[in-house]
Amino acid sequence: MSTDAIVLLKDDHKTVEQLFKKFEEAGDNALVTKRGIVESIIKELTVHAYIEEEIFYPEARKAVPETKDHVLESLEEHHMVVWMLSELQKLDPSDETFDAKVTVLTENVRHHVEEEEQEWFPKVRKAMGRKELQEIGQRMLDAKSDAPHDPLKLPSATA
């Protein structure tokens, strides 16, 4: 049985939230640990943004035209996030701005997740049948292997 698109996205959200919490608990002197956690955050968010931008957002917008503004706002939020991710890729964890950048990233992503899950995922779920959400979920799952690993290769990077 395949996972529906919204369940898949929520699972990704949970994975990223766990990484944020690990980072917050890592402590000031855990530079190697923090670097590893940030690399995982970059990978997870880049792949997640890719499947949303390429598959989920266009399908959601088609099924629920009134989500247009939510989709456009989400793409702008992705735009900000991918630039922060690209900066973090190059930044040494000992840099005094490293933790601050991760904190701002975390706050932005948490806000984005809350809006998606509370405001418009329910509308999309209501508009699409279970079968359609499962088909989209399978397409998204398949597309994860095609996702770029460089956040600046995402469509939203140049939006």
C-alpha cells in the first residue's frame, strides 16, 4: 500500500524537525556533530522542496485553485530557505554566524510547515480522493532519487 502525498510530506516534516532538535541539543562545542546534522538538514530539505515544487504544488493548485496564494507564498519561502541552505553548505560551524543561520532557518521552516499542515493540506486532502493522493505520493517517492543535492539547483532558487 502506497503512502499518500500528504502523509509523505508530513513524514519529511517530522524528519527535519528531529534534525532541528538534535542541532539545538548538540551544545556549543559539538562542531563536528553540528556540521553533520546541518548536512542532513540540507539534504532532507532540498529533496523535500524538490518533490513539493515539481509534483505536489502543481497538483494541489490544480485540484484546489484557491490554494494558489498558499502555493506562491510557499515557493517564496522555499526561495529564502534554499539560499540559507546554500550559505550553510559553505559555512564552517566555528563561524560565529553558523548557529544564528541555523536558528533562522529552523524558525522559517517551522512556520512554513505549520502553514502547510494547518491551513492548506486539509483543503487539498478534501479536494483529492485517497487514490489520487496515493498516486501523487508514489510519484513523489519515485522523484526523490532524481532530486538535486545542491539547493541552488531547485526551481525556487531562481524564482
